[in-house]
Amino acid sequence: MISWTIPAIFSFLFFAFGTTIERFYMGRKVLRPELSVFFVGLLSLFYIIFIPFVDFYVIDPYLFLKTLLVSSFQVGGLFLLYYSLTKFDASSFVPAITAFMPIFSFGAGIFLSNSSVSIAGIVAFLFLLSGSFIVSYHKKIEITKETLFSAFLTSILLSMFFVFSKFVFEESNFWTGFIWINIADFVISSLIIVFYKEARDNLLEIIRKAREAKAKREYYKIKYPLAYGFSKISGGIGTILQLFAVSIVPSQYIGIIQAFQGLEIFFVILFSLLFFKIWKDFPTDIAQDKNLVKRVSGAVLISIGLVIVHLYL
């Protein structure tokens, strides 16, 4: 049986690659939160292409209702995440998410599964959580009550998504549960376009501009949606790997997967350094990171946590 740590680690590698690609081509361009959520749901529908090749079956209505609940947690969490990134400084919001989400996932996994945790599991979790927080933390950030409250709610919703996804996998199999969850994601996120006129208008405007650029052969104007799509493909691969790790990890250790988040930030820095060497116009604020010592120290703590997980869990 494959260790759950392997897909978990590689999932954050793909998340980081997608984030770096998106940042390189889009800079600080941010879609409206409702459109970001809709596009995530729309891309989720593409996972149905795996149906002919995997062990997939039609689930009963009761389990489908569970997938709708799981998707509601994800869509709600993603909306709050994207909204918060447009309202708050990412340098203050991301560390809060990095701290809250593993803690909530860890606690919920233990409580809802009624399982015990080994001493090694607690020690590994603390090393991973500390390292991830150090990697994402900036000395000059100002964390307000509003930032903390938003990060708190976002973390609860996304934590519930991962914990309840585990329960769906336990009642089916990975591919069946995964595909139905993504179908439910599309259903829930599409409600935004159906009931929110401003979101429909913004979506039509994006489609119109893309068509105009294509008709005029101004392909440089459509590099942003192309970069967004490519980054989401990389993120989609990461999602498959991360949820596969969730499907095989013991429920009480789901929070440890979320404590790997610092790996994504560290991988983003590595990819940024690589891209900066190749393309000199790459954003320099990441590539020329002045907190390298702090980042490395955080990575060391994460590495210690990974070793403990590998040896004892």
C-alpha cells in the first residue's frame, strides 16, 4: 500500500507550480471571488473524463446528499478565501490560514472519527505546523481582527471539506467519491451564475474580450485566461493527489496533511528562483526573497516532521 505522505507531498508541489505560473503571467490580477469559485467548479466537471477508466459507479441518493454537503463546505470556503485575498493583505491572511486550518482539521478528524493519536503523531504535527507558519510569516504584517475572523471561518469550512470527504471515500471508493464530489462542486458553484446577475455579466464580459482578442489575432491579450487555465490544470493534479492522500490516511491524521502547507510556499520560492533565472521579468519580490534564512529554518522543521511521519506513522 502506498504511503499517504507521498501523494500529499507531491500535491503541494503541483499546487506550487500552478501558483507560480499564475503569478508569472497574471501578476496581481485577481478575478472576482464569485467568478473564481465558478471557474473552479467548471473545471471540476472535467474530472468526468476519468469515468471510463476507473472503478466508478452511481451512488445512492443519501451519499449524493453527503457529497453536496462536502461541496458546500468547499465552495463556501473557497469563496471566503478568494474574497479575503481581495480585501486583506495576503501576507497577513495566509499565515493565519496556515495556522488555523491544520489545527481544525486535526481536531475535527480526531473528534469525528473517535480515534486516538500517538505521541509521534502529535510531535510530527507540531513540527510541521511550526515550520509551515515560519515559512509563511512576515515580521511586518499587521493581522487585524477582521483578518483573523475571516481566516477562522475559511479554515473551518475548508477543514470540514477535507474531513467529510474522508467519510465519503469510506462509503464508496476513491474515484467514485472524488468524481461525485466534483460533480457536486459544479452543481453548487453554478448556482452563483444562476442567481447572481453581476457574476453572469462579468463572465459574459470575459468571454467577449477573449473572443475579440482571438478574432483580432491579439493572442497576447488572452495569455491571462490561458495562464489561469494552465495553473488550474496543475492545481487539479494536486487536488487529485491531495484527496487521494486524504482517502488513505487514518482519519485522525488528516490535519497532518494540511500541516504540509508550508511545503507549497517553499516550493513556490524554489520555482520562482528557477523562473527568475530563465525569465528576468519574473516578479522579483519572491525570487529575491530577503527572508531566506527564516524560510530555510521553517523548511528544516517541516523536514523533521516529515521524517517522524515517515518513521512512526
